[in-house]
Amino acid sequence: MWQVVYARLILLPWEFCIEYSFDCIPMVTSLFDARNLASAALLAALLAVAVTLLRACRSSACARATMGASAWLLLPWLPVSHLFLRLGTLVAERTMYLPSFGALLLIAHLLRPSRAAALPVGVGVGYLAATTLSRTLDWRTDDTAFEAAIQVCPTSAKLNQQLCTLRTNADRLDEAAAHCAIAEKVRDVPIQHCLALAPHLSRIPSPDVTCALST
């Protein structure tokens, strides 16, 4: 499942988040979860691309270029893939910097210099430039960064806890109460999330936010 998220971030980068903590991406708990089909489809697509690239190579130099680009994609990805190591971070955009470079090399190698590829490449570069500018503006302040993140992961306990703190510090107590309540209601939230809210709860006029007061 996580690999599908990473593939989407690399190939269709249109939503970004600084924190994918629980319960931003619901866990897959059943073999019959429809998202397993997406994982299988991703694997099949990767194998098809690999076979297509290797078959298209008519020289050893082409094959070496294909393997080199694949290495840039796969080798940095393996340590964070959860296949061999169990990491505390399930999804983190920062872990895809080097793999995304490898993906770009593979795409360039697949397209190769041609007039037919000029238009889609130009559109893609323009889209990525606009996305980069938009994402850069999200980082103007802590508030804008976390406001953008909560749009992507509205059920993240950690993001709601952080926004509760920011809103409390800004004396926007009704908004703080709403974020605190969401953080409290997320199931299986570690107790430190509730305890972190304790200094602020006495200032927030909400009967729903009780976790820190009751622990």
C-alpha cells in the first residue's frame, strides 16, 4: 500500500503533506481490501515498463543506461520500502528525493529525444514548475504549512494536535477546540498526543476535549 502512495507522489505529485502520521492513511487490515488491487497493478506496471525498456534496447549502451536509471530508483528506495526493515515512519516525502531522480531518468530514457515527446514533456515541466511554486508558498509560516497538511490528512492526530497548539497560541480557541477534539477521537492515539495538549486545555471552552484532564 505504501508503495502505491510513493508511486503517486512521484508520478502524480498533486497533494503533499509534511506529516503522514496516524490515521492519515488507513491501514490495510484485510486481504480483500480494494487497495491491494492497486498494489498488484503497480507491480505489474513496473514489470511491464522494465520489459519494454529492455526490449527496446538494441545496444549494450542502452541496456547500461536502463540499468543505471533503475539503480537510482531502486537502491535508495529499498531501505525505506518496509520490505526488509520495519521503520517508524510509514510514508515520508523526503525519502523519495533520490528515487524520484531515478524515475525521471527512466522516463527520459523511455521517451528519448523526439519531436513527438516535446509537447508532453513541455506540459509536464510546466505542471511541475507550477506545483513547485504552489508548494513553496505552503512553507511561508508554520500556520500555512500545517493548514495545507490538514487538507490532505484531516484525520491525522498529530496534525490536529499541532494545529490545536498553533490556534491556542493565537487565541483562536474555538478552532483549537475543534482540532483537539479530532485528535482525541482518532482511535489508538498514543497517550503523549493527549498529554501534549494539557497546558492548553484549561483555556479551551469545549466539553469534548477531556483526554488530558482525565489522565
